[in-house]
Amino acid sequence: MRASDAERERVAEILREALAEGRLEMEEFEQRLDGAYKARTHGELEPLVRDLPAVGAPVTVPDAVRSRTGSAARWADRVGKPATSGGAFAFWGGFRRRGKWTVGRVFTAFAMWGGGEIDLRDANFEDRETVIRCFTIMGGIHVTVPPDLNVDVRGVGIMGGFGEDTKDEPDPAPDAPRVRITGFALMGGVGVEHKRSKAEKQRLREAQRERGRLEKGDGR
């Protein structure tokens, strides 16, 4: 299977941590990092981290990679927790669900003459299959999802809008929960945005700078 840019960056992060912990010498780190950025398949990435610890045991590249990134934890660790919220309501006001919270298997949001924010980038999930129902009348609801989450948007806009916006290209992980976002917007809007967290963007920027230094030959 072909490797994605996100998986290459995640392997690079594992290698940097191994260097910091003294598990790799600088020369070997640079060789492996160069191999990670040149890799095209999972088979090429796997040997680069096979002998490095990941969650206490040897694992395949996808598990090792996803244990340290993007959405802050392995998806398996974020599913099956007790729900902390099953809905939200706003009337002439607003609501916000973001940070560390657990989405109920069915979450219903309603906003009338008001607005709401639902952020799933650091959220946990009660179930692997989640339905988020968004209803708004002359109001707006904004849903932010990480690129590696499986998301299906099926809403209706009546004199309004119900759709997706891709700020960061979606790259759904096989083990991620499936979230179906449905509902309707009447003279209002529901927007679903695929967007990385600030922490993930910072990690990617650091990885790109490291890659640039190696390509210029001054990485040592």
C-alpha cells in the first residue's frame, strides 16, 4: 500500500524522538529520516521504525505512526468512552463543544437566531459509528474535523447552506471512527471543515524544516 505524506511525517517524528532518547546515533537518524521522506510504500517505511518502541511493543508502521499524531492519540484509545455530551442548544445565543470531550453515539445540535461550534479534533467517541444531527434556523453551526477522521456529510440547505470545506486534505485512517453529519439549515448554514490542530501543524512545519536541512546537506 502506498504511503501518504502524513505517514511519512509521523515516521519522521518517531525517529526524532528516538534520537532525543539516545536510541539512534545522529548518522543513523539522518539515514533513516532520508529513507522515510523517500519512501513510497508502507513496506519501505516499516523497517525504519521496526526496532523502535511504540506503545510498549513492536508494531506495524500504521499503528506506530498513528499512536503519536495528528489527533493526539491512537483512534483505538479514543473510542468506547462514556459520553459527556449528547447535544447542544442555542437560542439567541451560542454553544461550544471543543477540546477534550466525548461525543455521544447520537449528538443533536440546534441553533435558532444563534450559532454553535463543534470541534472533533481532540474529542473522544462513545461509539465507532457516530451520527451528528445539526439543525439551524436563521443561525449557523460550524463543525471542525481532523483530516484523518472518516466523515460523511449529508445535510440539506433551504434558503441556506449545508456543506464541506477542505482546509487540509482529508486522509481518513482505517481505524478511525465513522461520523455521519446530517440535518438541515433553514435560512442559515451548517459548515463542516477539515482542519488540522495547531499542534499538528507545528509538528509538520518542524518536519519540513528538518527535511529541507537534510536536502541541502547541512543536517549534521
